[in-house]
Amino acid sequence: MFAVYITHPQVAIDPAVPVPDWCLSESGLERARLAASCGWAAQIGRFAASTERKAIETAEILSAGRVTIETHHAMGENDRSATGFLPPDAFEDAANWFFAHPEESFKGWERAVDAQARIVGAIERILAAHDPAVPIAFVGHGGVGTLLKCHLQGRPIARDGDQLAGGGNLFAFRLADRTVTCDWTAMESWKGF
């Protein structure tokens, strides 16, 4: 059976609102609804999401009310609260540095190695009590999703494994052996297995 790691799609960016409280934008909502209409979404028997609003909204749309959404704090995005909101260009520069220096902190951010250990631990704890016959979706964020994917592929932390900008992508892996079977793909375009 399979698992998918899904990143929330586009958000309504508001520098006056804490990042964990950002909601999906209209385009993000539309993309999540399109993905929910895909055959693969109806196959998911369990949804585990980050506690951030944008991840919960994405999971709720994808589940279409069929399944209760579980939330897990340890699935949150890498902690970037030390710098607060960064404009897009400054954020991209910071993210490049974060991935290029995984054992160091960018101006107080959570280190990439620590964020990776946290997301991998969260996924493994959830799967330890999961029925492997049931497809599961993890709904979260691009940074930690990339760190998880690097771990599953047995490769060093690097941004070249990151999703395309904008979010709303997924990768799939087999529950039996944690092998990644599908690289980042737009969630509304994925055809499933």
C-alpha cells in the first residue's frame, strides 16, 4: 500500500498574521478542490496533518468529510519564527542557505538536521500504529517535506530535492519499505497508482 506526502497549495500571505495562521488563497482552495475530485484522494483512508491552518484546510478539503483529520504538532514546518516574515526574495535566499548548511541555524531558524529528525520521527510514530493495508496522506509543508523525501531516498539534505514554488505538490512512497515511488507532482495532476 502507499502513502503520500502532500504540501499545502498557495496561501493568502499576510505579514500581519503569524505564518502558522495563514489560510489558503483562492487559487490554493481551487487546487485543493481539484485534487479532491481525483480518484486517488478517495482512496485515502487516513489523513495526518500539521497543526498549521493551511495544512488542516488542505486535509479537510482532500478528505471531503470522509475521514477525521488527525493533527500532529511535530509535522509543522521548520521553525522560522526568529526572523519573522521575510519578503519572497529574502525568503528564497534564506531557504537556499537553510538547505546548504543543514547543521547550522540561519539567524535563529531551526536547523535542517533538527527539522528532518522531527518530521521523520513524526511520520515513523504515526506509521508504527497504522494499518499498512490503508493508504495514508500526510499533509504538511514544503521544507520539511523535502527533508523527509531526502531521508527516504537516503540522500543528503539538499534543496535540489525540493518541490516547485507555490506548493500543492505530493510525492508517494510504499508503506512496506518506504521507497519513494513518485517524485514531486502537482496534487491535482497525479493519477495515483
